[in-house]
Amino acid sequence: MKSSLSKSQSYSPDFRESAVKLARQSEYSVAATVRGLGVNVNTLHTWIKKYRHPEQETSKQAGELPVYDQLKAMKKQVKRLTEERDILKKAAAYFVS
């Protein structure tokens, strides 16, 4: 008698996408969804992570920074520009008087 764990099953990309869509849109839990599909719960969680943020993966590949890093860089730039403005204000006031 062979164990079903010894051979890993391969699923088509269409099946994976459909399973993820079902897990997201279903009123049932992921555990209940996998029982209905006959898929391992960890496998479905992996697929959900993979198909959840494809736009983030492409933006990382394109060399764009994640939103948090962009915000951090912008705050740093605002601080620098504010300091420059304050220095110019002081210099202008010095030359006017």
C-alpha cells in the first residue's frame, strides 16, 4: 500500500487561480475550501500569497521602491527642503536689514 504523501500532485495554473479566487470570495474558511478541493491547506496558503500581490512583484522587478520606502524617502526630502528654506529665509532677512 502506497502512501499518498510520497507523490506530490501537480496542479494547473488555471486550477490554482480558481482555488485562490474561491478561497477569497467564499464565505467559508480556507480550511473548509481545501477540504472541498482536496488540496493541502499549506499549498492553498502558498498560492494565495503568490496570486495576492502580482502588481507588487512586478513593481519590485521594475526597480520601483515599495510604498513604505517611498514615503520614508519623501519625508527625508521634505526635512532637507524645509531646512534649506529656513536657511534661505535667514539669509534673506540678513541682507534686507
